[in-house]
Amino acid sequence: MADRPETPTLDRIHQPSDLKALSDTDLRRVADELRTETIAAVSETGGHLGAGLGVVELTVALHAVFDTPRDRLIWDVSHQCYPHKILTGRRDRIRTLRQKDGLSGFTKRSESPYDPFGAAHSSTSISAALGFSMARELGGAPDPALGDAIAVIGDGAMSAGMAYEALNNAGHLGKRLFVILNDNEMSIAPPVGAMSAYLTRLYTEGPFQELKAAAKGAVSLLPPPFQEGARRAKEMLKSLTVGGTLFEELGFSYIGPIDGHDMEQLLPILRTVKARATGPILIHAITRKGKGYAPAERAADKGHGVSKFDMVTGEQKKAPSNAPSYTSVFAETLIQEAEHDARIVAVTAAMPDGTGLDKFAQSFPRRCFDVGIAEQHAVTFCAGMAAGGMKPFAALYSTFLQRGYDQVVHDVAIQRLPVRFAIDRAGLVGADGATHAGSYDIAFLANLPGFTVMAAADEAELKHMVATAAAHDDGPIAFRFPRGEGVGVEMPDRGEVLEIGKGRIVRQGSRVALLSFGARLKEVTEAAEALAARGISPTVADARFAKPLDRELILSLARDHEALITIEEGAIGGFGSHVAQLLAEEGVFDNGLAYRSMVLPDTFIDQASPRGMYDAAGMNAEHIEAKVLDVLGIAALSSRRA
């Protein structure tokens, strides 16, 4: 176990109310020690490092000034919340972050009263904070009585339309509400778009910096001696396009920009607005992601997501692998296809590194688009390009594609536009837990008319599916693949175009057929080998397609076997449900076929290792083996695993 840092002042803090007895000088010491403790903890667990380091001073100041948990503090996106968790009674468990039965890597209502709202996806905080404000007005939740609502929203999260919808509504309602714009110059990737340019102008436009902080915003909230000077400064600057004009037009009083690492600015401003605000206030704080830890500050992503690391050097401890990651296979194959087809373009929503499109952008900068945290726009943007004759690939995590589902239905599926959806992080994803699991895309895409839905069983199959999607112009097509490394199969030089709606037999057997859709095929094959050792030799097939189904393959498996079991990394209502519908329509069940469908359980599975999550889901090889024995009525007399 790593040596724990010495934190004598932080050691006195057991809950946020303890901060109120400290002097401002001591609060600065708390911030310094909190930063050290955050680095030390994440070095042991891995996780989101840079975002939390950027809000250390802000976290201390907010808890020192406001009365949490009566005042609702909402973090957006809440991977900023590790310092918050340390200050709110969870320091003794901070080294269980993102582990089985440990602390979540995000805010979580069931974990602490200091987490009033879960926020593992972005751009929700202002809407939630406004909801709390209105609940206070209407007399909700007397225990504890509702106080103020404070949303801390990263600048990257301001690129999503939902944030503007909330700002507009909050300004219209005019209720007391605090929004802290944590402007850290980058979200996960360097921020893009007009909002980023607007914010950049606010803190780079020359000698008016100090005047802008006083001139813009709610002059009446400033201490009386400063009000007249502020009014004069505002008049002097009124013809310039600087300050918080955009936010003021939306109905907010704007204060800033201020140095989000300077407690001498943070504390008096927060105390003043808490004492005097009557309507919505936006405080614009400039911070630096990865602040105070040189390896994070030097990193291109500012230490956004890290594995366990050496505190002194920052070197991350990653297990070696002989297989390429699925994400890298997707990116390299897409580049290969784009070299042969100038119409191929790629779109991501603020995740170029995570989706591998940073590599595509290096090869084809004019054909790669990062639209910011705006999945709805990304989908319809792709639809427009498809209608214009291009071949767009929308590279999105499964969990984030959910945010663009209305656009998938109305702008893509109904119009039968050939948008290609590359769905990363399909299935259970480990330490990020339920909020980032790719559980639902099979079900919500395969029910759409005209959609083609594929899942890669291994990295070679993924290469074939990228090529298949590139060649497919007859309506929308999606292919899903998991997080992490492939299984180590031999890779083809170039992907082959698969016949739409056709699966493959992997292993010929008898009595029972195992029909896999997606990356559980490795576990299915392992189960088949264990069953063979028991004298049972199942047939193993890879469906490849959930839509259209390979009717011929499925009906032959049903006809030639006593039992048929489907296995998929998705929720109820997906591939197995479509197979059951086919079998019912064809009257196969009348002939006595025993049919079972192995899917993710109807529950949200908390963070653990991927293996641990699939154990909880009952979908590893031993569970598949047990399912076969059960359906055949054979008792498992011995376990093949201790």
C-alpha cells in the first residue's frame, strides 16, 4: 500500500460543517492537503484524476460557505467529485473508488445525503438544480429542509443543448439559483465550437480583465463601497463584446471570470452571493484541469482517466496485452476503408480519444468532426450528411447513444438514411458501473424498421463489420463492440463485406445449440469445451446479426436440437426476444423445443471488474454451462471451477 500523505488540517475535517470553524488561511491548507490526498487515493484505485484536481479549491470554498447537505450541491459531470467525497464523510472509503462494493466514481444518491443528484452523464446539473429550487418554492422535502441549489458545470458540458434549455428556463422563472461555470479550458478533449471560443475570449481579451470581473454581473450584489465603481466600469465597457453578455441575455446575473484556484477570490464572492442573491446567478470560474500535479498537467488529456500510477513519476501501471483493443481495431479499419472511399466521414461527441477517432482525424482532418457533448446533434448531423451523399460513421459509446435516440428514430430510421453507428463500450464496462454500461442498444435499435444491427464476436469480426457498414447503403446500420482488448485471434489484412443477415456455425454438435450474439462467444466456446468433457457436445453458432435475423440458421438449429439457448450482452427485449418471436411465429415450440435466452438481468449492476460484473449478471462460461445442464435436466455433480 502506498505511503499516506501527511494531512494534519484535513484530518480535522469529518464533515463539511467542520470547515466553518476554520480561518481562510486554514481553508487554503485544507485545499492543499485535499489535493495531495486525492492524488494519493487515485494512484491506488485509478479513475478520473484531472477533473477533481481542477476543482479542489472550489470544492473547499463551496462546502465552507454553503450549508450542505441542506444546500444541494450538484456536480456536472460528477467525475469532478472525488475531493467532494473526501470532505463529506467518505474519506475512510476513498480507496475503494470504482471497486466492487466500494464508492462510485460519480455522485450517487444512495451513497450519501451529500450527493443529492446522480450525474454520470453531462449537462444535467442546471435542470436538476432548477428542479430543487422550484421544489423549495413549493414546499417539498422537509427532511432536511431544502436550501439553495448550486450546479457546478464543466465548460465541456455547456456544449450540450440541455444546458441551454435549463439556462433559458431558469432565467425565465427568475428564482434564486447558483450556477458555477467551471471553465477548465478543456473537457475530455480540447473543447470545440462557438461556446468554447466565447469563453476563451472572456479570459484572454487584454487589460480589461480586472474591470470585467467587477463590471459584469449583478452590481447590486457587490459590497456597497464597490458598487459605484463597478457601475462606472460597466458603462465604460458596455460597447465591447466582453463579459457575460450571453448569460445576462438568458436572464442570469453574471460574475467573473474569477480565478477558481484563488481562495481570496472564491470565498468572498461566494459569501456575498449567498447573502444577497435573489435570482439566478452564474459565476464563471477559470480553473486548470490536473492542477497541482505535474504529470497530469503535462498529459494531453490532463489526466482525465488513469489506471493505478506511481505518485512520484505519474507512470501508469497497465497490464500488458497481446491483443489489440477493439477501439483501435475500429479506428484503424475505418482509416483503411476511408483510404478507398472519399465519402467516408466520422463524427464523435467529445470523445475522439475514447472512440479512436483521434487517429482518424490525423489521417483525414477535413473528414472528422468532434461536435462536443451533443449526441442529439451528432446523430442528425450524420443524417444530413447521409442525405447529402456522404457515408457518415457516428462513433459513440452505447451509453451516450441513448441521449440521441429520438434523432435515431425520427431523423435516421424513418427516413432510411444510411448512417453507420459504431457503438463502443457495448455490454458491461467495469469500474464506471451502471451509468456507463452498454446494456440497451440492441433492444432500442433492433425494434426499428429497416435497421441492420450487428455485434462483433472478436476483433477480426469487428474488422469485417466496419467494412460491411462502409459498403451498406440500404438504410441505417449499427455494429457494437466491447471495451478493452480483443481475444487474440488472427487478423485479416482487410475486412470482408459480410452477407447481411447471415450468421455462421463455429462448432458442430448435437442435442443443444448455443447461439451467441456478440462478444460472449469466447465464454460460450469455453462452456462448450467444458460440456464436451462431460460427454455433451453442443453446437455453437455466431449470429452476427440481431436484425435481420438469419432465419434459416435459427430454424435449422431449432429443428436439429433438443434445446436452443441464445446469449447476448444486452437487456431483455433484444436479440433473444427477436429469436423467440421468430420461433413462436413458425410454431417451433409446438414440436417441443426447449428455448432459453441468457440476457443481462433486469437490474442495474454496480461497478466491479468486468469479470465480476458478468458474474453478477450470470453470464460467464460456468453460468452458460450450468444453463445447458439445467435445460437438459442433467445435475451438475461436480464443479469444474473451485
